[in-house]
Amino acid sequence: MDIAYIPSPSRGVLYLGPIPLRGYAFCIIIGVFVAVWLGNKRWVARGGRAGTVADIAVWAVPFGLVGGRLYHVITDYELYFSPGRNWVDAFKVWEGGLGIWGAIALGALGAWIGARRRGVAMPAYADAVAPGIAFAQAIGRWGNWFNQELYGRETHLPWALHITSSEGGRVPGYYHPTFLYESLWCVGVGFLVIWADRRFKLGHGRAFALYVAAYCVGRGWIEYMRVDDAHHILGLRLNDWTALIVFLLAVTYMILSARMRPGREPIVEAGAAGDTEAKDAEPEGDKPDGTDGKDAKDKDGAKPEHGKAESDGSEAKETADVAAKVDMVKSDAPEADASEVKDTAEAKKG
């Protein structure tokens, strides 16, 4: 009886000459670009500079890849260090095997280094990139589809994943597509964080904490469905315990942060918004009479020569008084006396 199912790709790598093009790697790369693009838009909307998210991602992404691989190798060491295994395979990242817990932990360390170098507060940066990381995970999970890995229990549901490979202990058949479940869950988490951030103005790292908590809820029930080999503690897979612990830490942080630092940061990057506001507030310098600020300053700053003006006025007044006295003498005294008075006045003036 034929049933509907999700087919698996016949191979997860194509060759462009000698260059291998691996589907798993392409999914990771596309996810990173989406995370940086969306994170940049959210950062600029919060008042940050364009390009800051990408600059910090230069540190966060390599750290995240190393952290993800380390977590996988440590928790599944028997795949690389057991008898008959080749430890060199631990470096073959393109074959799959990135633990999200290690990727987020060490990626956060790289982001912290980049944020310090840029002079940016880490919690604000984490809030900006949180939904983008969720969407990146959603895209990255399709890399597991290319590698035919991380599937769940056997099922005959119409959306069952058809596994055709028998490598690495796989048994061909129809299984729950847990990669698809997690991909869809991550999309929902991304939109949840965007909505909650707009609705409640989350700040100081609470948007990122919401992403972590929401992801852990989904990872818990999806991990429970998986059938690949894993370490168990008290009947639960190791990743289930990790999801539970990280969930509690994220919720605790959200509660304590909301009490200690309510609201969100008014400024996320020093100088980003201030430079623009200062430029907009700068006066034009044009005056109604057509002179600019510099000319007006020169004009207003020119001080009158008060001493010279007062001296000229005093001499003019003195000359007028002498002339009046001469006229009076001419009319009432002999001509010689008038001449004498005039000489006296000129001598006084001199």
C-alpha cells in the first residue's frame, strides 16, 4: 500500500568540478545571513548603527560553530573515539553534528567579545538578534534532511519522512520528521519573540531569554521523539535534561530582570542616534537680512571706537563755543579787542 511521505534527497552533496557543494553547509550559511539581516533591521530600529550586528557576528559565528561542534563531540564521543572509529572525523563539520547548546553558549562568548570591542551592551544586542537566531535554526534544521539524520520514531502518517540510507546504522523506513517539527517550531518562536517585543517592549536581554525558554519547550518534546543514540539520565535523554535546566534559567532571568531593570534601554549604541539629532538641531546660520552666522558674528563682534568718537565730539563742541564768543566780541567791542580774544581762543585750543 502506497502512502504519502516526505522523500529524502538521494544525496546531500553536489560537485562543481572538484568543489563539493554540501546541502548541510548551505543551510547553515543561509541561516546566518538571515539572522544577520533581520538582526541589523531590528538593531537600527532600536537606534543602533547599521553594520554593528554584522561586525559582532564576525566574532559570534565562528565561536558558535566551534561551540556547537565541541558540544556534539563531547556528548557523542563514542562516535569518534571508540575502537574502530577515526578521531579525525570529529573535525568533519560538513557531515553534520552541531549541538545548539554549545553553539549558543560559545557564540554568546564571541558576541560578548565583539560587543565590547564595539562598545555595545550585550543584552541589547542579544535582544535584537534573538528572532533571527530562531529563524536561522529553522533553516539550518533542513541540513539534517540532506544528511538523512535526526528523525523520530517510525510512523505511517502522511508527512512521514522516508529514510533510504543504511549508512551509520540507519534502517530504511518511514519516520517522524523531527527536523521538520523543530524547524516549524523555531519559526513560531521567532514570530513569538517579535510579537512579544513589540507588545511588551522587552529589554535588557529579556527578548533573548524568551527565545531561549520557548525553544527549550519545543526541544523537550521533539527530543523525546527521536530514536538516534543518546546518553540517558534517569530515563531521559541528555538533551531533555539540558532543555529543562536552560528553560528554568531563562525564565528565572526574565523574572529577575523585569523586577530589577524594567522597561528597555533608551540608548543601545552610544553616538548612533545622538549624532543625527545633533546634526538636525544645528542652526542653519542664515539671517533675515541675508547674512550668514559668521558675517553676523563679525558684524556684532566689531566694537565701536568709543574713545575716538567722544574725542571728536568734544573738539567740535569746544570749537563752536569759541566761535560764539568771537561773534559776541565783534558786535560789542572794538575790532582790536575782538582780534585779541580770537587769538586767546586759538591759543587755548592749541
